[in-house]
Amino acid sequence: MMKKNNQHTQKQMEALIQSIDHKTCITWAALCANHVLFYYTSSFPNDQRPNEAILAAHQFVADGISLSEAKSKSLLAHEAARSSSNPSATFAARSAAHAAATPSNKSFAIHTAKYAIKAVAATKDTTLMLEELKWQLETLTNLKNNTQ
């Protein structure tokens, strides 16, 4: 039953993503990645690559950096993910990498969210995972409502 509810929520988010503008998707992706960033920073407090990827997404929305700069930060966050043997940290870094890649393709936003869910799921705490999924959907819905 839980898997079916997760799939339903994922489909709701995918539909919402299709109905909002690209910059709102980027903002949501950055918020999702930031929401689970602590899984990475608690293991690697001196490695700022995932954080810089999230900041790059926000900066792109504010017209502060170019697409190539955002992509560069995405690749660095992927490197950070590859350097981790902690599953939650790895998935959190992947989430950040996809947030920074969302400026190049709106569809990366849902991958950002999925990696954030995987970061939480790696803890084996079902309640936390469901709370994360709920937070993601509520945040996306609120962003959509505030940009109409």
C-alpha cells in the first residue's frame, strides 16, 4: 500500500512540474536538495560541493550565473556523491547535483526529488520517508500557488 501511495504522490508531483514554469521547478529542486543536504554535510562537513550546487540553482533563477556554471557545479556534486560510501550522503549529493542540472532541463527536478527521497529511505525510517514525500508535494503545491 505504501509503495502505491508513493507512486501516486510521484505522479502528482510530475503533473505539477509540467504545469509550472521552469524557474519555479528549479527553485523547488533546490529546496528539495537543501532539505536533505544535512545527510551529506553531517558526514563530510568540509566538502561544500553539494551545497554549492544547490546555491548554483538558486543563483541561476536570480540570473546570477550562466547555464554552464550551473552544469559545472552539478558535475562537482556528482563527484562528491561518488566519493561517499554512505548511502544517505551519496543520494543527498546526487539530489544537489540534479538541482544544479535542472536549469538545463526541467525534467531534472523530479530526479532531484527522487534522490532526496532515496537519501531519507536509506535511513530505513519509513515515517521520515513519508514525511519527506509529503513535504515535497506541499512545497511544490505552495510554489505553484504562489506563482499563479
